[in-house]
Amino acid sequence: MRAGKPYPPATLEEFQLVEGVVSGCHMLKQAGFILVVATNQPDVGRGTQSKANVEAIHQQLRHLVPTIDHIEVSYDAGNTPAPAPRRKPEPGMLIDSAQTLGLDLTQSWMVGDRWRDIDCGHAAGCQTVFIDLGHDEKLRSEPHFTVPNFMAAVRVILAHKSDGLIGSFKKQLR
């Protein structure tokens, strides 16, 4: 994060996992969840990042977090008048993942730290968990849950696994 704005790693050397991701993903996997990463990589579409670099980072992610089942990527630059269906906040990556993996999005969770993640999850019919990292941007829709870190998101999901939470149920957890 620079000046309150999130930035992706420019190189493989800059890539770092968020604290708790390895153990949290392991806990979710043991609970029977299919783990999907859905990521916008607009810098590739803008020509300021190479696709090979992003793929190397994803390969490292898979190595460090072997419980990840699938990675969906949108390389769309995001500077077109009409929204691209696979670029968050649009739900295309989640819909494609659900079709590929046989998932029911109404029984799925979208966890993210940006407004685009939460809007994407809502558009796909998922339950949403916002990780509030203090970015200098406003949410456009209310998440079902707001938490301070990844492990708190994992605890929310595991605690509500069989609740069938959908719709307007919201809770702030700190």
C-alpha cells in the first residue's frame, strides 16, 4: 500500500503473502471448501506489467498455498466504457469458476479487501467478507461481514458454514 492505495507487486521478489493465508486456507480446505482466487490484473492490459510476471507470481502463490484449487485472472485494463464481464466488480470470473468447478455460488463466500471484491461477490450471489486494511477508498455496497484480517475472515466463514446466510444479514467483527 502506498499513500492509502493498494498496489500489486511489480516483481516476483516483491510478492508477499498476507499473514495467516497459508494456515487459513488449510483450515478452509479441511472444512471442505474449494479455494478459488479471482484477481484483476489490469496492468497487463495497460502494458505496464507482463503476463509472464503475473503468471510467475501465481505459480509462487500455488507453491506457497498448495490448497488453492483454481486461479481466475482478468487482464482487462478496465478503461473501456462498457464493463468487461470478467473484470471485478462484474461477476464473470466467479461464474466461470463455478461452472468449471461445479460450485453453487449461493453457498460460496467472496473474501476481499477492495470494493470491487464485495460488489463482485454480491453480483454473483455469494456471501461477502470485507477485510478492512484501511485503503483510501469507499465501499459501494455493504459486505455481510467486515473483519480486520484474513484469519478473522476464515473464522467467520467456518462459524457460519451451515447457516445459509444470504441477503441483508450484516455483522461488524473487530
